[in-house]
Amino acid sequence: MRSEHTQGKDAAARPATNRVIACRGGRDLALETRPIPVPGPGEMLLRVRVSGLCGTDLFKLETGAVTAGMVLGHEIVGDVTALGAGMDRFRLGQRVAVPHHVSCGQCAYCRRGSETMCRTFKENLLEPGGFADFALVRPRAAALAARAVPDGIPDEAAVFMEPAACVLRGVNRSALGTEGVAVVQGAGSMGLLHILVIRAVRPGVRIVAVDPMAERCRLAERLGAGAGTPPGEATARAVRDLSGGLGADAVFDTVGGPALLRAALDLTREGGTVVLFAHAPAGARADFDLNQLFKYERRVLGAYSAGVPEQEEIFAAISDGRLDPSPLVSHRFPLEDGPRGMELLRQRGGLKILLYPTRELSKELI
């Protein structure tokens, strides 16, 4: 049951219904109208200011991992518009960034450093999801992972907290030190985000970005890569030049697939690491010389999501200005144009695509 004193004038100003982008089956998405969730004990309601389209959202649509009625979206910044009983971490009107997954902190996975494998972590703590005008934040996320956005930090930077934390987890797990060379395969939005995160947390590391599109290679260099190259010999030459012939300390694959893994192994130095940060095609199998790992003590590891520690570290980097991912934003759409944004993402027609409140809500708030 909600507490009346938590609602205030903001609740009276809220519309009667919530507009969401819902899955209809297959790739189909459509605007729907639903009741606005009411926060219970420990919960809070956000009016979503901005939400980011993620490659994982697209992957779920493409692979049939969604059910009819599901609302995707997990990268959000919103204004607190109602508080449930006992939720005193935030106040009405406060701007908040919050992820959708939070581990339990107590199970065997959590105790052994595998928080993102925690069974509780899989639960979506945003109702109905981020692609909505209003989203309810469940108690565990509200208590442990939501963060007030400081004045002066734009929404378009704060909304990257969740995806940038996922990148950071891979960087930390790679054992990349304070110097050396990193290679980022793919200069799409997540590849470019890797460049920005590495520059923020490992400023002494030199970076080679690899992409077949010359325009994206140039963008990677403007964002801090020491070299942007097409795949093949040009990449190998750049790595040799920047590393003094040693090879890359870490290669981050943001594209996926066996061919990229083989190329990554060829670029790493002895004792280096390959981090897989992308879905491979269904049924893909790795095929490489095992002695590349055994004899030269290389490592291959996966990095899929992020826990609260990575989110805290990234939020600090965004808050103090070391990390500003907002230059990656290429398109902005009102919520009702979400299907258009998803199609653009599918066609690789942009970098980071953001959704804003529906035109109708924007009119109602004036």
C-alpha cells in the first residue's frame, strides 16, 4: 500500500495512463497504453527522461527471447515522481539513474566474484521496462543500485551508466594494466564505448580500433584511439608499432564469431587476454590452435554484464568528468518512434539511439 505523504503535487500532475513500447511477437513492437504502476514498500516510480536502445534488446527480438506484452529497455534516467513506504534514499523530483539487474550478494556466485551469474541477478527490477513514460523501480534496485545524478551531468551521459559498467567489467577482468596496448574489434557504439571507458580508467593504455568502415575508424581516433584501422595487416602493423613488436595486452571483441576470436588471438602478446563482449551467431564453434593458449599462457574470457561495484566505479567516472559517453549519441526519438529506432539499430544505421518521453506526455507536462 502506498503512503499518501509520498505522492505530493507531482502525483496529482501525472497522467492517468502509462504509454509503453511493447513486444507483439517476433520483431513487432507497438505503442500501448497501460496503468501507471503504484510503488509499494521500498519502491519508487520514475518518469523516464531518457532510455537507451541496446544491442541486447535487438538480440532478444531477433532470437525470439521475448514474449508478447514484454517491455524492453534497461538503460534509463528518470525523475522520482512517487515513493513507496520506507523509501527514503531519494526525494520527489530527484533525477536518478538505475540499472535493471542487481545480484543478491549472498549466493555462491556472488561470494566467488561471479555476481552476474547470480540467479537473482536475472530478475528484471524495472516494471514494465525502460521503454515507457513511467517505470517502477523494485526495492533491491532502489536500495542498492539507483544513484542520484549530480547537477551538471547531462541525461545523455548518465544513461550510459549500465552499458559502460558492462564494459568496465571486461576491462577489469582482462587484467589490463596502466600501460600497454589494447585492441577493440568493432567501432560501433559498444566498441567506441570501450575506447572511452579504457581512456577514462586506464589513461596510459594505447588503443587500436578495428573496423571496416573508414568513417568509424576516424571517429575512434577522435575519441582517443591511437589508431583506427581496417581488419587485417593494417591492424597487425598498428599493434606492432604501438607495442614495440610485443603485441596487444588485451583484445576486446565487440563483434562476435569464430573469425574474430582467431584474429584476436593473433594480435595478443604472449600472456595476453581476449575478452569476448558480443553474441556469436547461433551454434558458432571456436576453432583455433590450442597451443596458442597453453604454450603462451594466453586467456580467453567472456564479459556479459556488470554488478554494483562496476556501476559505482563508472558512475564516479561520469560524475567527475573522466568519462563522457554522450558524443556516441547519434539519434533521438520520442518513445512512440521506438520501433523506428530499433529498425535503425537493426540496420546499423547509427551509433547510440535514445528514446525520450512520448509527444503526448511532453505536452501534458507543459
